[in-house]
Amino acid sequence: QVQLVESGGGLVQAGGSLRLSCAASGRTFSDYVMGWFRQAPGKEREFIAAILRSGFRTYRADSVKGRFTISRDNAKNMVYLQMNSLKPEDTAIYYCAAGVRVGEYDYWGQGTQVTVSS
């Protein structure tokens, strides 16, 4: 089992920045691919970014390329999502997830709310 706890969400003006953090505990953190997702009211959950075990390879959705960066610190069992140039359409609950491969996530956090005002 892997337990995931997100933090760092909040209210920010358009054009601002936030850094989300996800603390992992349980099994060996470096065994897992980590991902970030978001879900806005009335919309389906959307993939945002993923990072492989070593941290050297990342993937990002087109909607966030050039604005969001995913990173991880295996020594601290942490994964981060740096979000810059935020837009009102980025408003959502953001979740981190852990899995054995990109696209297959077995463990999810409880989510953290991000609200971007115009």
C-alpha cells in the first residue's frame, strides 16, 4: 500500500503560481511512477503530468506544457507540481497518484483544491 497526501493548493490570481506537493508513505517510493491529475466540477478527471521512477523522464498534457513542471525527490518521498502562469480554467481539485507504469495508477491522494480567479 502507498499513502499519498497532497498539499499546497489554494486561491491565486490569474498569472500567479502555486507549487503542489505530494507526500508518499508506505512502500518504496522509487518503485512507482508518479502522476498528477485534476478534476473540475462537472468534468472528467484529466491527466496533467507524470514522472518516471528515476525522475529523468516526464510527460505533460498539452494544456499545461510550458506552464507546469513535475518533479520528484526520491530521498524525501515527495513529488511536486510547479504551476506557473495559472489560468481560471486551471481551477480544479488536483490529485497525485502512484502506479507501476504511466497510465496505470493504483493509489490516489485525497486531492487539494486549486482556485484561480480572473
